[in-house]
Amino acid sequence: VSFNSYGKDNIIENSRTLTNLDRDCFIIPVHSLDRFLPEGVPMPKPLPNGNSPDKKNANLHVMEVPDPKLCVLCHLMSPLEPIDPVLESPLVQPLFKQRLTAGELFNEIGQSKTALTGMLLANMERNSEFPFITYYVINSNQTNPVMFYNNIRTASLTKFDPRTIKYTAAHTLDLYTEVASICRPPIHEIGMSLSKTHTPSTGYMVSVYKVFEGDDREKFERNWLFWTG
């Protein structure tokens, strides 16, 4: 359903699909507007008589789309550390070993077809706290988020079992509900697998913020769009 989206001659447009959009989009669930709509971004409302407001004031076009029901799971891995440093060979490359193991785990999860999409990201900073981050997107209508989390956790601890690989690492897994998306064409329909760019020059930025309850949290929730640039 398209509401308050204007075409030529100030006429409300008929229902459109995401695949037909030709401009950047900001997608946010209606039930999250009060918390996560960025400060200063107006929400246009149709007039009581059903007419559209003056076109020259309509600088934001709004289209209602189905709830994507998306959940995001992030798996952050700390660097591998040898169980017995004295016996570690100087020829061993723990970072390379961790990358291979994380890649094997990622491929195994992909073959299960329980996630819409996913990425294994390698940190470009040297001596980083989390050299590898795995990112999964699931549709909660198709996959139970709690079961997916438990399966990923079990698979990760099994794959990186210190008794097998002779190394230990901390694994942080967190499950999130997607509350906002910034997209640019081409955009897939809700619930479809997201497109990814695979080129040697492609990079991704992952920003993690820790805020306190109260004013600090509220300021972040209403200004996160500006914090992340």
C-alpha cells in the first residue's frame, strides 16, 4: 500500500513494489518509529480528507511495505591463542588457521540453507580485538531465531574445539532484530536474499556501540543515523 507517495500533478501514486524504486530508501518498521526514526526526519501524514499535502512540501515520499521479519546474528571471534605456547612451532600461522576454520564453518552453515545470506568479514586492522566477524541474516518466518542461534553456537564451539585445533579463542554471538535499513537501487522484495558485491575493492564497515540505559540510550536511538555517518 502506498500512502503519501506523490506522482505527477500531485496525485497519490498507486501501489508500487520495491524492485521498481529508483531512489535511495530508508526502511523502518512502523512499531519502531517512536524509538528509531532519526531526529529531524519528518514523517509526512495524509490529510484527514484523504487529499495529499502541497507537493512542494513533500520532500519525503513514504511507502508502506510488509514487515521483513529479519533477524541478524553476529559472531565475533577473538584471535587464536595456543594452549601450550612452549610447544607452538614458529612456522604456524594462527591467523591463517583461524581464517580457514571460520571459512569451513561458514560454508557448512550456508549449506544448511537456514540463513537468507551471510558474510565472513576479515578485519583490515592489525592486532585487532576481533580479526574475524561472521554476519548472518535470517527470516524469522522461515527459521526460528533461537534455534538458529543455538545451532550456530554449538557448531562454532565444535569447530573451534581447543582439544582438536590446540588453540583457544573467545566467541561472542549476539542475535538482533533489524530495526532500520538504508538501501539504494536495485532493491529486492522483502524476505528475499540480499545482494552482495564481490570485488577485490569491496569493503564493509561494522560499527558497534555500547550505551547506557536512560538518556544515553535514547540519544543514540534517535541519532544513530548521524553517528554512523
